Amino acid sequence: MIFRRALQRELASSAGATFTVLFTILVTWTLITVLGKAAGGKVDSGDVLALIGFAILNYLPTILTLTVFISVLGAVTRSYRDSEMVVWFASGMSLSRWIRPVLSFGLPVMVVVAALSLLVAPWAAMKRIEFVERFQNREDLKRVAPGQFRESSSADRVFFVERSTTGATVVQNVFVNSQDKNGNTAVVVAKEGVIETDAKGGQYLVLSNGRRYQGKPGQADFQSMEFERYKMRVATRAPVLGTDAPSNALPTSVLLQYDNQYTRAELLARISAPIICLVLMLLAIPLGFVNPRAGSSANMILALLIFFTYLNLNKLMENSVKRAKLDFDMAWWPLHLAAALTVLALFAWRLNVNHRWHPLALLGAWKRRRGQRRTPAAAAAATAPARAEAE
């Protein structure tokens, strides 16, 4: 019980520090990405915080899995490095006694990963698509920020306003550059513009006190006209999410209802997240061996390579199902079974202390060879008293 309580405290402390670092990196990277899209006019600047939250929920299962893996690996590595594991083995305890406390710490995290992967992440993906489409389907002038050039939703107009009122219903010092299918360009400048809605729900931009230039670039037949009131249609679409939502934004219950390669591939990715978390937390126990006289950086690098290799192989299986190269029933289990067999093989290797390739046997052989390889100066110093007594 003392060992379990101490291990639980160590795992919780290590997990807290690891999660803080990984979460900070994730938030920083997501913030840079979303702010870049907001600056480019792809998303609304008022939705930045919501989009960051949705993106974090999408990547949170991977972050939690890596946190548990590194925490367990760090605890086992520290026990070897501080020679606590030697005392543990000398007391007649085996490495398998670590499984229960590690599972009691990691199973709640695995449940959270499963809930995030199956329920929360699809909802976050759906909400992110809704926020993006709602902004893209807004009226063109409501998407325009004062002092910035913005392209219309139909990609045939460029708007610029110097100032706007709340809600962007009235804009001042308006510049509109539009191009038709024949290559003719029209430039409209006005002091003020107002958005009006007709009886049928159509949106129009009514400009006042301005000038319009029309013609084809490179030719001298441009037309110029002044106006007191000029009315143009503003492209408007209903901000409703279509039925062709990507598979990662569909609820898990919907994925189970439709049997095609895209829904099956997404279902494979979702059910693999908690399985990967379970396998990696068990793999960290036999993988944490380290020579007490050596550093632990090599172990951490190897662990990260195993983690990303496991994720990439699972992604490869998912893409194989998506391309209809593998059936779902034959794709979701072989990789995890191979990983579980690897964990069992490593445990069998670590538990067989008498094996010539066991870490403790290798450590003992290394110490014996170190004791036998004595330097000439040390050998002479050791035999000097014997020679003096003989003389």
C-alpha cells in the first residue's frame, strides 16, 4: 500500500507537469493557426476563442495518451536510475506487480479518452464547421473589416470600406471592384453605403454619392458615370450546414448506421484511441529499464518514436479502409494485437531474470568486466605493498 500510494502521487505529479507542457504547446500552435485564418478573412475574429476550444477538444485524446505514456515511463525509469528497482527485485517482487497501480491510475484517463474520441471530438468538429460556414455564408459587407480588402463569397468582387457602424449595416467610403464572365471590370467608389432588404428577402447594397468606372483592362473604352444612388445585389446564402458533412463531424451513432468505407474508417480511428492509450501505458512498464550509470534520454527518444510510429501505423490502417483496400473487420485489430503481443514479450523478457540478455544480467556482466579491466597504474598501486613486504 505504501508503494502504491507513493507511485500514485508520483504518476499524478508527472502527469500534471507533462500535460501542462503538452497542453501549452497545443494551445500556442492552435492560437497561431486560428489567428492566421482570422487575419486572412477565413474565419470571424469574434469566433477565435471558440475555434481554439474546438480544435483543442479534437487533439485532446492524443495529448492525454501521450501524457499517460510519458508519466508511466518516467516513473519506471526513475526507479531504475535511483536503484529502487534493485531493492524491489531483491525483496522478491516482480515487475508485473506494477501493472495494477499503473492501471488504477491510467484506466480513468482511458475512459476520458474514449469519451472524448467517441462523443466530444465529433461534436467539436461539427461546431467548428458550423462556425466557419456561418461566417462564409454571411453577407459580403458583414464580412468586411474596416481598413481591409475582402473578397466576396462568389469570388467575383473585392470590397473595401474605411469605416462601418455596429453590425456593418452602414459603411462609409466604399470601394467595390467586380469582374464579370466576359472579363469586364467595374470599379465603384462611394461615400456611403447601406444594406437594404426587399420584400423577397434579397440583400442589396445601396450606395450614394459616388462614381462608377467600367471597361476591360488594357483597352481605352472605359465608361465613367456619377450617381447619387446606386443599387447592387449582395450575394447571400442561408447559413445552414449541409448534409454532406465530413465523417469526422458525424456522431458515432450515425457512423454505425451507414456502412461505407468513409464511416468505417472514421469509426476505426475513434475506437483505436482508447486501445492505444491502454497498450502504451502497459508498454511503458517494461520499456522503462535504464542503466543507473547512463542517462535516460535514449529511453525517452525511443518512447516518442514508438508513440508516433504506432499512431502513423493506425492512420495507415484507417486510410486503407477509406480507400477500400482493407475491410473494417480485418483492419481494426491486427495492429493492436501485434502491439499487445509485443508488450507480453517485453514483460516475459524482463521477468526472466536468469536469461543471459536480461537487463540485470547485462548490468552485472558490465560491472564484472569493469572490475576486471583495471588500469596498469591501479594494478601497480595495488601490488606495491606486497612487493615492499617481500623486499
